[in-house]
Amino acid sequence: MASEFPGCILCRRFCSAGPSIYVQGCRICQDCEKKIVSVTVDDPAYEIYVEKLKEIWSQAG
């Protein structure tokens, strides 16, 4: 299932033509990718990213 939104599924900002990653057809911008890989479990943003990624995976099926 591909996202019809041309921007980042997490931050909802438009993604430039630069590299992005796709999870279940949903685009994640470089900024969000960097935040995801560097966030620690004690960071308040951790749960936000977990919930948003769960939403992406739940769309798949």
C-alpha cells in the first residue's frame, strides 16, 4: 500500500527529491530517519515514533 501523500509520513513535511526511505510504501524523510535511529528509550519522542511506525505497519494488513 503506497502512501498518496508526497511528503514524510511522520513529520508531514514535503520531501525534497533527495534520498528517503520507504516503509510499507510510506516515505520517511532523512531528518526523521536520523531522529529515529538516534532516539533513546528515555526520550519523550521515542513513544511518538513507536506509535507512528505502528500506524504504518497496521496499514499493511
